[in-house]
Amino acid sequence: MKQVGLLLLFVCLSAGIVLAQELPAGEAALGTRKYEQYEKPEVCKSCHVDIYQQWTQAMMSQAYTHHWDEIEYFDLAVAHGKVDPKFKPVSDGCNGCHTPMAFLAGDVPPPRPEANSRANESVSCDVCHTIKGMAGDTPHNFSYISNPGRLKYGPKPGLESPHHETEESDFLKQAQFCGNCHNEKDPWGMWVKGTQLEWLEGPYSKEGVPCHRCHMPKARGKNATMSQEDDVAQHLFHGAHDPGKLAGAVELRMHPEVREVAYDEAVVVKVQLFNAKAGHKIPTGSVEDRIVWLHVTATDAEGKEYHLPVDPKGFEGEEYTIADDVLAYQDLGIPLGKSDFPGVQRDGVPVGDRIFRKPYFDEQGRMTIMQWNTASFGPDYRIGPRETKIETFTWQLPDDIALGKITFKAVLNYQKLVKPVAELLNVPEDESEINIINTATTWVEVYE
């Protein structure tokens, strides 16, 4: 009997070690958990009052319910998976980051947000604070290891809670933690999301400044009602959906090559764009959707306004970085059930404006906004962290130009979703509204 008891003890201990070492992650974690293993955010609210309210305002709480995410998921990703089964795992995998509990519970696709299921909790408190690590060397495609239970992981040591156990987690403080969902590789092996990888290649990683420093800045306060005042990470996760975060992210300066020009000459104006704040490229994340463009105008002494197109630089694929009246996104016809779909206008911004983007192409070489359908990339003409780009505008003065002062204005604009695509898919207007990142002005004097 003693030997049997020891054998059973050994088996149980061994099983525990295997379980701890082999908690599934990524696609292998689909359906390995249950909703009831995770606490609802309202439970956390009872002690973490302020942090809960911040979370309710953040995109983390809307990762599944946000209108564009719902349209992109159900009308494009899920529909594409029904037409082409190879995309079914991809559409299932969307939930691994947009509503992790639903994915882990095997509830894919989850009910639509209007059903008000637990999938609506999106990226909730318990999701992040029960992540104990990640699988693999490079975080991507929901590679986190979820370990739900009474133990919660946090950034500080020695904290006690009347409701749960706490443990300091070094992993929670690292940029790799964010990379689990902010890096994505598609079925073709293309890095269609790479915000953490961009940070890793940039100057901030070398200086030990992780994502949290900018997107969860610390301020004096209490992280729970019973705690002492301390520096507390704010849970608002400011990013691409926050106009305050966008404002001034890129500094603009502009100047003419000469201050005085004859009425029949050309003016050369240069615009400098400096990524002064972001630790990643601008734009980042869903760069297949997002568009940043530079619009330059001139206003003469009589108030007449002219639009200035950018001077081409001559690099390969540059045509995708200068706005034009051409069609794209023909592959949208597949999930939408529209054969021979001609596409929609590619840019939806004034022709000749410089666009800072990384084009995504499908197998047929057509530009796409469906990141899972990306087989190749065009030129990566985005603005890297602490990078300065210079754009030149050479403008032959028109015959009817008024003598006197000409004022030039540069405006750097941003849209979360290309306007023609938003109109096609009936996406609410706020997703394609224009946000001004920055402006700059300069002038020249025109003489006879």
C-alpha cells in the first residue's frame, strides 16, 4: 500500500509538472478553457474602481464590440472563411486577441455584440492579469499562456488582496507581453502586424523604454481602494483611436529654398516630418487600413488657393505612396459575394499628396485591406521612430499669380480607415474621419 501511495503521489506530481510546462498557447489553446474560469470586469470594479473606469473608456474594452471590428470580422473574415476553408483558422484566430475568453472557450465565431454575451468583455482585466508567459521566441498571434485562477499577475511585488492572490510578473512589464497581440503573421508568413517588432528594431528598445511607458503612463494614485498611494499605470491605453495621442506625434517644419521669386519662376518648398514621439513606425498596427498623408497648399496675396503635388523620389513602388485616382481592393468581392468586383478608389485623398503607408497585396498582386489575404508587400514608406523624412514640392507659379506674399501650408492628416472602403462597407463615419496630426506654414514674396 505504501508503494502504491508513493506511486500515485509521483504520478500526480508529474502530471502537475507537465500541466505547468505545457499550458497551451496560440491556436492550440482554442477551446481549452471555460468562460467561468475568468472573472467578470465588474468583479474587479469593486476594488479597482478608478482602473475599471479607465478600462471601460479604452479600446481594450471594445476590441470585440467596436463597430469596424465587428464589420471586418463578420462581413469579411468569417465570410471569407466560409468561401475558402483555409481562412477559417484565421477568422477563428481573430478572437484570440479581440475577445480572448471566447477563443479560449472555443466560442468561435462568438455571438454578435448585440447578443451581449461574455465575448463582449473583449480584452478584460482577468485576461491580461492571468497571463503567465508566452510560447516561442517571438510573440505573435496570441502566443500568450493563459493561466486563469485565483492567482493574478501584476507589475509590483508584495501586494496583498482580500479577493485573490498576487504575484509580481516581470513578463507583464516587458514589450513582449504586448507583442502577443500586436504582432501578427498571416497564412503566407507575412508580418501583417509588427508594432512590437518595430519597437524592437528602434531606439526605444535599446534605451529600455517599453510600450507601457507611453501607452500606460504612470501617475500618483491608488490602484485599489485599500492600497497606499503610489505610482499607478493608467489603463487608458492611448493609441491610434485617441486624437490627443495623435496630435503632435509627428513634428512638421517647412521652408522655401529662396524667400523672393519672380512671378514667372518656380518655387521649391521642403517639408520635414520628424517622428518625435512614437516608439514604432507611423502609422502602425492595422496599416492595411490606415492612411497618413501630407497635403500642401499655397495661398496668394489675393486669397486664391492652389494645391501642390509632391515631387516623386523615384524609388520602386513609389506610385503607391502618391495619391492617385485608381481602383484597388478588388479581393473584397470574395467575402462580399460580388464576382468581378471592380474595387473602389484606392486612396480617397487629393491626387498628388504624399502617403505614408505600407501597401499590402493579395496573390494576384492587388492591393488589399484584408491582412489575412496578404501575400506580399509594397515599399514600407512609413515614418520610423525618431526618423525625419523630407518631402519636396516644386511649383511653377501660374500665369495669374498675384504679386506679393504667398503663404504655404502643410497638413499631415490621418484616417483609421480609407474613406472609399468605409463607404463601401457602411462603416460609421467616425472610423474614417480626418484627424490632423500636425501643421506647418511658411511664405515667399513674389515680385514682378
